Amino acid sequence: MNYKRFLFLIVLFVSCLADLQASVSIVPIPNQITWNNGVYKLKQTVSISYSSDHLKSAALYLAENLHSVLGVKSKVKLGGNGNIRLSLTNDQSLGASGYRLTVDKNGVNVVGCDYNGVVCAIATIRQMAMKTELQYVSITDRPHFVWRGFMLDCSRHFFSKKEIEELINLMALYKLDRFHWHLTDDQGWRIEIKQYPLLTLKGAWRKYNNQDSICMQNARLQDNKDLNLPQENKRIEGKDTLYGGYYSQDDIREVVAYAKQRGIGIIPEIDMPGHFLSAVSNYKGLSCFDKVGWGRVFSSPICPGKDSALEFCRNVWKEIFALFPYEYVHIGGDEVEKGNWKKCPDCLRRIKENNLKNEEELQSWFIHQMEKYFNENRRKMIGWDEILEGGLSKSATVSWWRTWVPDAVDQVTAHGNDVIYCPGSPMYFSQHEQNTSLNEIYTYDLQPSRLSDSQKSHVLGVQANLWAEGIPSRNRMFYMYFPRILALSELAWSNPKNMNFDDFYNRLTYQFEMLHRLGVPYRTPSLYGFNNINVFTKKGTLTVGCKDSLATVRYTTDGSFPNCKSTLYTNPVTVDETTHFILRAFNPEGRADEMVKADFVKQGFLESLDIDKKLTFGLSAEWHEFPGVKCSLIGNAPLNGVYDIDDVMIPSGVKGNIGLIIQGYIKVPADGVYTFALMSDDGSWLKIDGNMVVDNDREQSPHEMICQQALKAGLHRMEVRYFDHNGGMLRLRVSDQQGQRLNPKDIYVH
């Protein structure tokens, strides 16, 4: 053979092998993986053998997915030497849910430490089997955390049994193993309780509420049909259109079996004593008083002073226990408005009889009573971190969500209790995805160094929460979960030594192709290369990047919504006058993603100020007792205190109704265009020399706006305003023309 031709073939082979390896980018990344030369081709009919009856369900699960994706038919059999072989091992070194997977000339061999280990191996096979050729590989893998969860709120908006099963099947693809099912809340009761039929007969249906109307309004304003309420969740009753739905007990049993087959345990949540309006509205004797509804912030809770109310709760849970054969159940226990308890004779009597100090201890008493009942029925209780207030039992598990109570994890684990991380930021996927979201999820520290080894052993893992106030449809649900859930799956599963965000981000290309093929309407990763407001002095250039190779980007400059006929972005666009771009990504079928605004503003430099007084480093912050929702009104509210701070932040000890006015000067080192990234939950603004630079002034979940301003070197007066009423977040990052972050200690003076 010609030497050059031989060399060419070798290079071609290596290149093809590299392409094949790159094309199968598994998420979450396995602990040990070795790609080998060669491929095993699946025929139109394959045999799947399993070593014991215990694995038959797993074999059927694999067969179903091979058929749905590849059209491959399977013969499933006990024993023998199939093309794909599933078995268990006594080798405990693999660990719970651990597995070994080998693909070679003899086919596919799976060895699991337990049933869940086998289904986790099947998840890897599913990702590899986007085509009938499986590359030779050897994998040894096990999870880092036992709790790899996702939560869906089906009360605010309802999702069908079919949609729930589709979601579960996708989560199994990424080795998640806990489904926290939020089944009841003020806005709807979604599970049949035979002893109390009114819970679903009336409690599962409602006239349109403000959450529904906001969704429908946003569908118009954002040109997004996924924000409309599905017709199948509506019914006509007289002259009224009602929205709702619920799961029959047969539906629940089918979902439980479906999830179990995929190695996923379901944790049902029946939220109490608050968020219980769909129950107290339909059965008398559950609340403190006959009149129920909304208080200052939250709804009328159950009355813990009435024995009949406690009996109602036990009866509900009795039917729940019969439907969900898992060790954990979730009681909620969050956001309870206790005003009624302060004046209810039954509650006051209960407080006195049990030597309780206040309403917080009354809530704790109620939670402990329910937990005792759970334990008697061989169940473990989980509650939101509010169950810490008034005293935590020795056996309860805590879901930590309140980021403004940062020591909750420390308290829970120091008490010897288990904790599940689901902090509002970044694990609330109901909040809009930011361009930093994937990185914040992926790099989140679930075992901070401040925790002792004993405390770290009580960290079960992490879950994503999807609250459905603004999520009315199947498409919108998946859009909010994906791709963020991929970052969470790797955080929960993979060995930290193997984790690298840049590598993970590169592996998303394959995952997007796979999700597209599976019909999942995922969110196109944030377009990058520009800011919300981009400043130039002579000419500006719009440069747009997108990680999804399947997406195209179109734009308008006349304020209209971009559509499939709008200008296609192919190369950077140069402008010499102020121009307002609206950009939008589209998938290959023309499905539109969300719109992004990018204003290019022509500016002159703001002149610096001549300050003759002595200045000190830092900023000054005024805290006003502000219940409002507009930054311009903060100064009218009573002043609580003044603080010296080193950076733009919420000062320590500031909580409740927060209205901040942060003032000082920024020292600009050189003439140039500076970038200001202001993150807040809720509203904020940034003014420099009286000019509005960042306007983030609205009620919202955590949202970052990135804007620019041309500044002369020297001092410029700076003012940041911020409001929030329940926790909150505030952060400002300043960068120079080269994109280098400026140190707050070098630039802020007052």
C-alpha cells in the first residue's frame, strides 16, 4: 500500500473515531469512562436478557425506549445470552445505584449493584443509542448524592398524567431519582381523596385567577402561545369557564408504577397548615373561623386548635400512604399566615394546654403531631425550612429553599437532621433562566467547608423546584426545566474531580440534538456577545453567539416581533446611530424562543466631578421601611438605619420590607465605556451622575441587566436603589473596556 495513502487512512480513522467520541457526550459525566475502537450495531430486532425476575421491569423499560427512538424491536427473556445483558452483582464496591457498562463485539453488558444501578446504566445506553451503532466503551459509575430530585407544582397549573410520565421518563434519562410532586395548594387540589370528594369536585376547579390572566396576557405581549392555558384543562359550567383537573387514584397508581420502573421514587406533598385554601374552602370546621380567604400575604390556614381539623389531615394522609409506597412524604409547612391563630379561642386553648409560648410553637406542635402520625405509618417527614421555627424534631428532613436564611443548612445538620438543597436561587427553575444560570447551578457548593464531616453526611443532595404560577403548558414546563436540569443532574451525580463547566457546556451540543430528536422544547441557551444596553461613541457592532448549533437567529430594528421571515443574523452588524435590536432564536422547525432586546446607544463621555472634600472608601446605604414596589418612592418611607458598606449589597441585619438607597462615588481609572451588571430580586436601578444606566425597577425573581455607560476618568456620583419584601438579592459588577472586573475596594468612595 502507498505509504501516504496508508497514513491518510490512519488519520481518517483517528479523526472519525474522535468525531464519534465527541458525538456521544454523556450527561452526567461518568466517574470512569474509556472509549474503545469499534462499534456494535443494533439490528432491527435485538434480544435483551435479564438475570433475575427482579430485572424484568428494567428490561421492558429499555425495550420501550429503543423502540420509541430507533424503531428497534426487542425480545425480552429471562436468562441466556442476549445482545444486551442485564444482571446484578454482590460487589458492594460499586455502591448504591452504581453500575458497570461494557459495549464490545459481544454486545452490551450491564452489571448493577442494585435495580437502580441497572436503570442508571440504561440511562447511559439511552443517550448513546440515538443511532443503531454503539461505540465500544467501558464505564464504571456511581452517584455522588443519593437525592437527585426535581419538583413540579401541579396546583397552580395542572399537568396531565401523560405529561407527568413524559417528564419522569426524561428525568430518568439524566439519572435523577426523586420526583417531589406538589399536589395541593391554595389554587387547586389535584389528587382524589375518596373520603372527601369535594376536594376534587370543587377544589380542583376554579374561575380564572390572576395567575391565569397574567399567563394569557404574557402570551400576547411575548408572542408566545406556550403561555396560553391548554383547552383540555378547561370546562364550561353554566356561564362560567373553569380551569383545573385532578388525578384519580388509579392515575396515581399508574404514575407510581411508571416511575418505579425507571428507578424514581415519588414524594407526595400535601401542603399544610398553610397553603390549604382549596381544602378549608370546601369543608367547614377546618379553619379558625367560617370566613376564609386571603390575609395580608397568604391564605387562611388550617386551625391546629381543632381536633376535627387534625382528624381531617390524618384521614387525607391515610389515603396518601396507600397510594405512595415510599419512605418519604412532604408536609410543606411554609408561608403560614398566623394572624387567625392569635385570636382563635381553639388555638389559644391549645397553646395554653401544651405550655406553648406563641404561634410559632403552635405551628411546630402541629407539625410534630403530623410527624408522629407519619412515623406510626412507617413514613419519614420532609418539610420546607420554616419547620425549623418553633423547634425541629430529631427525625424530620428539611428542604432548604430560603436563601435569605443562609444558616438553615448549618442549623439542620448540626441538629443531626438531613437536609436537601433547593435554594430559591439558582434551583428555582420557575425563575427565568439567566445567561449565568447554568454555571451557577453547576458550580453550586453542596458541601461547604464550614460544615463538619458529620454535618456533610446529613446533606442528602439537591433538587430543582418548578413552581407553576407562570407555567401553564407542557411546552413551557419543559422549556423551563431544560437545559438547566442537565447542570443539576451532573452536580448531583458526578464526582467533583471529574467536573468542569467548560467541558460540560461543550457536551451540551450533543444533548441539544438528542432533546430535539425526542421532541423536547428546550430553551435555547442565552444568546451572547452583547449587553442589554451597549454604548459606543463612534461606531457599534452587534455580535451574536449561540451554543445551540441547530438554532438560527433573526432580528428586527423597528420594534416588531422577529418572525421566521425577519432578517437572518449571519455576520456582525455595524451601526453608527442609536439602534434598537430585538433578537430571537428559532429551532429547525421554526419554533420561536423568547425575544431579547439589545439597544446600541451612541453617547458622549460623561464628564467627571471635581470633589474637594475628603472621601473614604466604600458606600453609604439607607434602609427605609418600604412596603412599595417602585424605586422612586423609597425615600418617602421611614428611615430604619444608615450603614457603611464595602460593595453594592444588602447590609447585614436588613430584612423584611427593604428599601435601600445606596450612594457614593465611583472612581473611573480611564476614559472609556464601562459595563454595569446589576442583579436584583426584586427591583433596582443604577444612576450615574443622575443618568439612568440600569433600570431593573419591577417586581421579579432574580434578574440581571447588563448595561454600559461612557465615562471620563475620575469621580462620578453613583446611586443604587433597591426594594424587596421577602429575602432578596442585590449585586453589582463593574467591568472596564477590556472586560476586566473592577475591585469594589478600588472604585467606591463616599
